[in-house]
Amino acid sequence: MAIRARGWRPPPPPLLLLLLWVTGQAAPVAGLGLGSDTELQIERRFVPDECPRTVRSGDFVRYHYVGMFPDGQKFDSSYDRDSTFNVFVGKGQLIAGMDQALVGMCVNERRFVKIPSKLAYGSEGVSGVIPPDSVLHFDVLLMDIWNSEDQVQIHTYFKPPSCPRTIQVSDFVRYHYNGTFLDGTLFDSSHNRMKTYDTYVGIGWLIPGMDKGLLGMCVGEKRIITIPPFLAYGEDGDGKDIPGQASLVFDVALLDLHNPKDGISIENKVVPENCERQSQTGDFLRYHYNGTLLDGTFFDSSYSRNRTFDTYIGQGYVIAGMDEGLLGVCIGEKRRIVVPPHLGYGEEGRGNIPGSAVLVFDIHVIDFHNPSDSISITSHYKPPDCSVLSKKGDYLKYHYNASLLDGTLLDSTWNLGKTYNIVLGSGQVVLGMDMGLREMCVGEKRTVIIPPHLGYGEAGVDGEVPGSAVLVFDIELLELVAGLPEGYMFIWNGEVSANLFEEIDKDGNGEVLLEEFSEYIHAQVASGKGKLAPGFDAEMIVKNMFTNQDRNGDGKVTAEEFKLKDQEAKHDEL
């Protein structure tokens, strides 16, 4: 509140004391114990350690005083009026003795002054207040000094090593301050409110002295700005907090700075040498970030949650500045994105992000994909004889290393010391892996990149695969067992016996039990006359075959129930 501009005026004309002035010559500063009642005597009862400035003729001062007669009787006091006495020094607005006694004083200095009658009110006195020929004693405490030629004074006591930008006219700033008078009395503090002061600079939103004092500051800089009253609140002051004609001292720490015309800024920290693809509108990104304010204050981090931030870009799922800043990144890239508030969370802020705050995101791109992506296959090695290619139904044995796009290893069969075995096209692996293993020959090595919608999707695998992760599989096919035609779990390798039921029904009772059926099928497989689908539980296949023949479900198959699956097919199955 104490720095917002309001109607201010140039310095007022000199105040005239109602008390009479009697001229006299300046006397040297001396102790009260010295000289006589005809001499001006000054005792410096307290002098502050620091005294950057002393009163000179022509200065304007604010001071408190108690006026007494030599017997100790008080005749006047500024304290009783709860207001300092404000006056120019050396311009005839004071009695001569006080004009001389104030010269050389420091702010916060206390003087005891003995003024002889000839330098006070002389033989006339002041009717009803000061008797004629009275010696006057004043106990004076100086509160403020300024001069009409003063300008804003700036003392920078901390400046950050890096200062890429300074405050210019029309910039919007966020800063903390303590506001005091010259004597150190605190009148206001943004720290006490635990909220920065947020304002435009140089367009009249502030008192003129503050507008000038903030120019050229860096984020993180700390400076003391001393403002004379004619560049602050003038002779009227500001309510009860700031008296008229008061010099103001602001201890300022700049936290934030932007201009409404600013766009985002991007600083590339790490860009991979190999960048085959850059992010585009509509892509889905997974990235880590640390979020800070311009002064380094931390507000959020994906690292602290041990989980990437996952989002589409260019479609309004994130703040506008991040939507723009995430375009054109490579997988593995690290960049800093600085987002002005009008492209961030605006004047209102959000959560622990204050209103009108510039945001700094240090991001690390883990992976990205597009929902239209399919798998990507890169073959690194094929043996000279690569004529037998994998197809749906084949039984495969292979090794793999599984990793994320950033190289993070997820799993490895080599580390486990055993192959991974599947039937291709049977749903035993994610769809992208099933696609990536097709048309591969034994001994071939390839890399298969699988987008999440063909992998483990948004959910991932708890504790193993992050949600929405692109997966990279480095694969070596070690063994391929040809599968059966689609829809078959058992086939005959030769002609089917015309007396098949009788061969199975060894005891000739016209009924085949599961045990007889299983024994016969396994015997055909062992002799090479039949083949079960590879990669599945043989007993389960046989049991399912028997169940299909046991049409009435009584646990036995009769000649009437027993039929071949398809007499017209090249390979018949029970």
C-alpha cells in the first residue's frame, strides 16, 4: 500500500512559525556546561554509528522536540501532538538558535540545545507562552533530512552473477520490500503479508521515485532505494502510515520480471547427436521436469513423484507456454523453457504458484509417439539362408532386451539365462511384439519399437513398465517350430486310417474313454504320423479334442459320435 502512486505535488512553500524570530549570529557547538546564558550551547547526547548525511542550510528536516525552561518546566512538545516538526533549515523559518543548532545533525541523533534569549524570542517573548528574555532548552531528535535538489538514491548490496535481463519501462515485476523512514521505523512490508508486490513499472502505477528506483534491476538483485518526499507522497503523506514530507527507504528484492509482449524463451541444455524425429502437434510426450520461479523458488517436480508427466502437445492439455515449448524436442533432449504468466497461470496463479509469476521448466524428454504410429522394425543381421520366415501359429524361441526410448533397461532374457517362448499370433505377447516377430528367420537380429497403444497402453505394468511408454526390443530369434494351419491343434502327417475308431478302441467295446484316446494320439505324435500344435499344453489339447468328440458329454465316445473335423481339408483333425 505504501508505494502505490496517488496525487502528488511538488514541495510546499516554506512553513512559517507563528513564533517570533530574533536574529543572531551562529555560535560554535559547545557543551552545556560551557559559556554563559548568552551563548548557544549544544550537547550531542546520542550520535548514531552511521551518519551518511548531516543537516545543511537549505535542507528540509523533520524532528521531534521537547521545549523547556531552565527550571525544567515544559512549554511545548511535538510528542504531545504526535507529529514531527517539519521545516526548512537556514531559511528564516525558525528562531535563530534552532536554525544554528540543527546544522550538522544526523538522522537519529539526539541533541540537547540551550538557546539564549537573543537567539530565541528576546525581550518580547511570546505572550502567555514564553516570558521575555527567556533562555530556552530543547531536547531534539532528528527523524528526517532531504533537500529539494535530492534525487532517488540507489544502493545495490547484492547482484546475482548472471543478469540476462533488467527492468525496463512497461515491464511487470514481482518484488518483496521493507519500507522504512530514514530513522529506520518500519511502515510497511510485503514480507509481513507473505505476498509479493506486483505492478507495472514506469507507467504511473507507482510513486515516481519507486518507478525510477526499480529500473535496471535484475531478478535476484537486492537494493535500497531512498526517495525524497516530493518523489513520494509529498506534504500530505499517505493516511496514518506515512506522514507528510517523509523520506522513504525501500529495501527491495526482485523476484520476477516480464513484459506483456514476451513470448516463451527456450535454452537447449542437451541435444542428442542422433535425433531422428522431433515432436509435433498431436504427439504424446513423456517427460520429467523441475518447475521453479524466476528467483529459483521450487514449486513442482515430476522427479519427486518418481513419475513422468505424460501429455499430448499442441492441443491445449497443458499451459500455452508449455504447449509451444515442447514442440520440436528430440527424445533424450534437455531444455529450459521460460514461460511468462500470460502463457502460464496468469494473474490468478495456481496452488503454490503465485499470480503473475514467470515459470521456469527444466525438462528432460523421455519419449514421445503419435497415436497414428505403428511399430518400427530395423533388421541388424540376417543369416545367409533366411528363407523360412515366421508366421502366425509358429512356435518361437528368442532372446530380447527390453528398454525405454531413453535407454532405461526394463527386462532381458539374456540376464535371466533362458529364452522367451511363444506361439505367434496366439495373444501371448503384446500386439506390437506379435507384429514385430513376424517374417523373421532363425538367427536374425532386429530392433522393434512399439508405441504404447500396441504395447502396454496408458496403464503400463505396475512396477515394471511406465504407462504410455514407447518400448524398444532388441531381438534374436533362436528357434522356429512351424505351426499348424490356422484353426487346427492336431493334424495327420499322412493318410487317415479308414478304421480310425476301431484303432483307438483297442478293447473293442464300442466306446473310447479319455485314457484310450490320449494314449492313441500321443502314439501317433511319437511315430510321426500326427502333430500337435507346438507351444501349447499337449494334454490340454488332447483333452479338448476328446471333449469335442464326446458330443453328449457322458465321458465316452461312441462310433456314432466319432467324426473327422473336415473331410475335404488337406489335413484332417479329430
